[in-house]
Amino acid sequence: MKKLLSMILAVMMLLSVAGFAAAEEELKEVLTVVTWDANTTPYLIAQEAAFEAAHPLIDLQYIDVASQDYAIKAGSMLSGNDTSDVFMVKEISDLVNWKAQGFAEPLDGYMEKAEYDVSGFVGMEANYALEGTQYALPFRSDFWVLFYNKDLFDAAGIAYPTNDMTWDAYAQLAKDMTKEGQYGTHYHTWLSAVANWAVADGVNTLADGQYDDLAYFYNLYQGLEDAGACMAYSELKSSGLHYSAAFANGNVAMMPMGYWYVSTLIGYQNDGTCNFNWGITAVPHAEGVAAGSSFGNLTGVMMNAKSENKATAWEYISWLCGVEGSKATASTGARPAWVSEDVATAMASVAGFPTDEASKAALLPTFVAVEWPVVDKLSDIKPIVEEEHTLIMTREISVEEGIEEMNERVAELFE
């Protein structure tokens, strides 16, 4: 009889625990976030786990959309009065369209009430402020840094590049590190690798119609190419050599590239593709521009104006874009938009990241500009700049002729 009673009590306790767990699940508030590649993107998985751990009464659910179809699919959802709480912003132009159609909830009121600190965005949040109103906040930023091969510098007895170096000093360093079978630096064939440095001053853009500021960077590149300090553009175009392989080969001393290459290099070290010591610094800066200035691309989050859980949506947005969410993002090797010592420490703690203090300091940019701001006729401006860039790089026209063509052709769009 006692045994039977014990069994009954045990069953009742199990049912009670199960019932409590079920009740707890029912009490959870569901927060829906529309994104892309949710099941295969490490930082999204890490963000979900960290957010739910910090908010046990919120059930974060991703609505997964294929990356290549995201703008069209997300736009269709919003046009169809979808009430998903948060939409991730892949392109600034998408946010512009969604704001114009009334789909984006203004965030200013939430930010003011929470006294939300934006200093860690180092100016990046301004790219999501449309007509003076904040419609999204950034949580990722793949800004550019300078990669360098420590072993080559050690062998040459030359000091490593620093986090405060002008472009002239960089060019001289590249020439000093050049010898038979070794290049002082490497430029990928993108426009961004050669000329985007002009936008890092926070004044010039690639869409402002005035391109005289690009001349310095084209002349600097051509001087390095003429000195044999980098592989020729025409050679790279014909061979199709990818920047990741070019640097991993071990005969390139420096390379300006997006931060995303860090995870690639760590992977190369793990599988044996890359077997040398490397580090990163801030990209060089022009005279009169602050050290640590760079450019990059943003990924952000927007609250749906039709969300029925706006307070919870704001809790998620503020967490994701702030320090704690940024730590979760950084734990996977991805680069958060938020800049702080805590986030830099989290990023530097990723296995395989260089252990020197200079590399960690490179994770603290002072300003990050966007590559292409959203302006009128952007879809017409971009191909003009790209076309003239190619002609300059192949030396079919001079730097001066190419700049003049950019200025004149873009001006004609607004006549």
C-alpha cells in the first residue's frame, strides 16, 4: 500500500512539474523577427539563445526568408499587412522604401524614453535616420581594416603597421616590404578596395557628384602598381585570383579588406591553408582625418508599424544593438555595429584571433561611413562610377580623365 501511495505521489509530482512547465510556456510572449538564413547563420542562433536567456518570458521566433529574395519577400509581407514584430534591414534602400510606405515605426520616442545611448555606433545610426527621424538601428557592421603578415615583417626587420598611419606612410611601407616574389600590399579589383577611402572623412560620398577627392587614391594605387608593390589590376582580372587566396599564399605583406575576412583567415589557419602569423590594424587615414576612420556596410533592425507587441519589439531591438546583444554577435566571430571595450574583448576572445593589443585596438573604430548612401538616382550613379573606375584601373584613360567623366556624367543625370 505504501509503495502504491509513493508511486501515486511520484506521478502527481511529475504531472505537476509538466503542468507548470506547460503553463510557463503559455505565459511566454512570442516575438517574431523576419530575417534571412536563420538556420545557417551562427550569429542569429547565438543572438536567439542569449536573448531568451536574458528574457525568459519571451519566445523569440525567426521567420526565415531566403537571402536572395529577402527585399522582395519582406516587402510583400509588409504590403500585405503582416504583423511580424521586427524586420531585419539588409539594405538601407529597403528601409527608405518601407518608411515611404508607412511600414516602419519611428524609434525616437522609444529611444528618448529609455535614454538610449547611441555613442557606441560611432555615427553609424545616422544612416538609418530618414528626414530627421530614426527608423532603424544597426547591429552589424563589416567595416574595413588592414590585414598584415607578421612573419614577413619580422623577416624584414621592419616594424608592423600601426593603428595611426597615413596613406602616404602606408604606401612607403608597402614599397619597403616589396622584393622579388613578395608584394608589399594587395588590392582586390573592387572599387571599394581602391577609392572608397575618400568617404572615410564623413564628408565626401560616392554619390555626391564630386569625385576630385578620389584622384589621390587612384594616384596612390597606380604608384604602388608601377613600383611592383602590388599585383597589377589587369593581371588580377585576367587570372581571377581571389583576395582570400592572394593573402593566404603568404607572400603579401598587407591588404586592406573587410573585417569578415578575419573568420576566413581563422578557418584557413585551422585547416592548414594559412600557416603564418597575422594581425590587423585600423586602415590608414588621410591627412586631417581621424585615425580609426573607415567605411563598411550595415545590417539593422526595424520595428513593424503594425506590430502588436511594440514594447517587446523595442526591448529586443535595444538589447540586440546594445552591448549585450553585440557580445552575442561577437561570440561567433561576426562584427557587431556597437563599438566598446567590452565588445572588442568579446571579439578578441574568439579562438584564432590575434593576441596582440594592436589587433584588439583595431576593433575600436572612431568613425564608420557607408559605402553608398541612399540618394536620388543612385541606381544610375553607381554604374557610371564603376565604369570609369574600370577604365582608370586598366589605364585606358588617365586618372584626371576618369574623374572628369565621373563629374560630368553624374551632373548630366540632374540636368
